[in-house]
Amino acid sequence: MDLGNYLRFVLALLFVLGLIGLLAAVVRRYGLGMNQGQVRKGTERRLSLVEVLPIDAKRRAVLIRRDGVEHLVLLGAESDTVVETHISTPPPASEPETQTNFAEVLDSAQAKEPKSPSGANS
């Protein structure tokens, strides 16, 4: 084989790799072959991931919320298991009825503090 054949093979390989890259870019850009499903716009999402807890190197517990109901799922390397379903969501943490700021607490603490005579230093 002479140098011309090697050059033709290298150019053909580069051309094929370029076509593969171009095809991958088109597929990624337009989402061809990906089932994206319907996305609800303008409303609150129905599905959310609440918490993930690693159990060991291959398993983790996942808490998923769907329509206000939580589901506990154990995800593993070879299997996925639903541990518990229809867990009602806990009520939101209630905030104290009256919130006081730091300045109010400081003023009330200073008012309760006994006054010492101005000339008495220890």
C-alpha cells in the first residue's frame, strides 16, 4: 500500500466520524428518539422527590411525593421495591403565633436586669 491509500482511509474515517457527530447533534437538538411525554406548564408539579437516603453502596431509599401522597421505594442495582405506599404527607411545621425580633428580646432582657449604682465598680 502506498501513502495515497492510507491518506484516503484516514480521510474516510474522519468523514464517517464527522457524520456520526453531526447526527448525534441533530438528535440531541431536536430530541428525536426520546419520549419526553407531556409537560404541564403553568401549574404546580404533581411529582417530586422528597428525600434520598443511601443504604449501602448499591441500594438507596427514596421518598417520592405524588399528588400529596408519599411513596417509599427501595432502589437497588438489580431490583426496585415499593416498601410503603399512600403515606400521608406530614403537616407543615407551624410557626409560633407571635414572632419577636432580636431587638425586642434584648430590650426586655435589659429592662429586667437590676441597675447597679454608677459609682460602684468591682
